[in-house]
Amino acid sequence: MEIYEELQARGLIAQVTDEGEIRNLINQGGARFYIGFDPTADSLHVGHFMALCLMRRLQMAGNKPVVLLGGGTGFIGDPSGRTDMRSMMTAETIRHNCECFKKQMERFIEFGEDEAIIVNNADWLLDLKYIELIREVGACFSVNNMLRAECYKQRMERGLSFLEFNYMIMQAYDFLYLHNHYGCNMQFGGDDQWSNMLAGTDLIRRKTGHDAYAMTITLLMNSEGNKMGKTAKGAVWLDPNKTSPYEFYQYWRNIGDADVMKCLRMLTFLPLEELEEMEKWDEKYINKKKEILAYDLTALVHGEEEAQKAKEVSMALFSGQGSDEHMPATNLSLADVPDDGMNILDLMTACGLAASRSEARRLTVQGGVTIDGEKVSAPDYTVSKKALENGVVIRKGKKVFHKVSAR
């Protein structure tokens, strides 16, 4: 099966501008494509994971990836999928985040001569002269069309700053610059980026007369809230210091039954023939599918050793025979623990098992919390200072384990 047809079979393609041309370019290894990553944090998260896996698939098929770090667009902030304006980052923070992204991407993409390259749009956007830009590029944009774009339309009632309004122009200019300087002929992105990507292809065709193409990925669990990878503690990060390999494994191990095969197709590199056989498995093997998904993705991000370790810890904990050595843990300062102990609601919020005291109360009252194997149902339950010095294991529901200690 050719690579374009494989992407279709895996459910990865949402929209394309010129299907025949794109199919031919990708199948012949002739795509010089880019995907942009704005450095909004110091780690990539699982929302970026799909894009990285797509780049890897296309590179394996002979196509050339261009990773675009948004060191320039990061000063503006993408309004797509947002109900409010992003916090403005300092130049130092943006540079730091870009460096963190680079290190993590090397696990997925092969960089080097005649391989993938990585560029930063700060190198050209920060030197632009405003009047020249709006004369040369701004004149190609219809404000009416921009306001009809989904990325802006959903923000009009809440308020859209003029700063954010420029984002589409900046992204389109990126594509033009990459086309002129690096031979990029294709742009990939999430299906929430469609309006911005069309603006880029249109700008290239108008300014150069050359063809350019765009293809968007079908996002997993896509919604206005960018739900993929969100937990009570925030995003599921690729950085092991933010989301441990065990937590990463557990995230995929605990996804909804209806999403398992979709994730296996879109994110793993298992052969399609093998996935087709798995779809025929009896429903009683759903947990086996989840274990395969969790192991494969953890191995991709953190390596085989960490994936095996996470799998063993997970299986041992659920059998009641596990060690807490690799369990997610929170270490509190003993000085911050009252002499008479710490209330269970405060303890759960302190270690991120609940986003608020009210959520912790609900979980506790409903019988979803145990400490060292004993069910806790009273919201005024207190864990003694001595117990915290020794360390306690809190279990939330049936699958989430967390060790808390005070030193």
C-alpha cells in the first residue's frame, strides 16, 4: 500500500486542497512539507504527538520534513480553538521553550544532511518591516474572508485582539518564506488550522505563480477545548519530568473503549493487517488492546525499557502485588504539614489527584478514594503527620495510584 493510501486507511487525513497532486507527491517522496509548533510551554504534549508521528511516517516514505518552531509567531499566539487570549511570553521564555522542543523532537525525526531540517520563524518574522509587510502581503488578504474563518469567528463575541488577528497573515507568510528559501510545497496541520493553511497556499500561488498544497490531520478527540491529553493535572507531556513514563502509560491504558482502535491506527506503527485482525477480537480483549496501545506509545516516547517498566508496575499494582518504586509521587515539605495531620481534600489537591477541594470531596463521598488499601468516605478524614513521613498510597477510582510523602 502506498503511503497516501495508508494515511487514509489509518483515518489521518481530514481535508486536502488538491488530492490528486498531493497523493502523487507523497507517494513519490516528493513532498517537502512543514508543520509548525508554537513554543507555548517548555515541553511538547500528546497534542503534538500526532504531528510528530505523521512526520515520521512521511519521512520513512522518502518525503522531507521541515520542522518550524514558532519563535516569532509565539509572540502573537494562535487564536485557533481559544476562547480567550493566550498569556504573553517573554523573548527569553520563547527561546527556552524552542530549545526544549528541539531536544524532544530528535527522538521522532531524523535530522541531518538531506534529511529533516528545523527552522525558527523568529529568524525572519522579527526582522519584518511593518509597512512593507502590509503592502506586500496584507494586500493579498480580504478582511471579510478572514472574519469568516472558524479560527476568528468563534472569538468574535468574546473579543479578538488586533494582535491575534495578525496570526493568519504571519502563518501564511511563513509558508511563503519556506517555499522561497527551502522549497516547501506542502503544509500539514490539525484540522482546526484549515483557514490559516488555505491562506498560505493562496498567498504562494498569488505571489509566485507556483503550486502549493495543504493537508490537515484528523485530530483525536478534537474539540474547541483541545481535549486530547488533558487531565486534572493539566496536559499529558512528553517530558518525563512533567509526566512520568508510568503516568504516560496509564493515560493511554485508561482511554475510552470507543477510542482504542482509532488511537492504534492513528498513532502506532503496527501494520494495518495486524490492526484489522485486532478489530475482530472479542470485546473481552479490550484491555489487551489498551495494553498494546499504552506500551507501543510509551516505547515511542520514552524507550522500550521505560515502557516495559511502566507495564510491569501497572500490572503489579492492579493485582495488589506491586512495588511503589515507579509510581507517580508527590513529596511534601514536612514543615507544611500540620501537627495534627492533613485533611484528605487538601492532600488530594496538593498532589494533583483533584483539581479542587470540591472535586476531591465528591470523589471521597462517592467512595472513589482509598489510602493504603482502606476506603475513605468522610471528607473530614485526616492523614497523620507520621503516616505522611512514612509515605501513603492514594488510589483514585480503580486505576489511578499516587504515593504521597512528607520529608
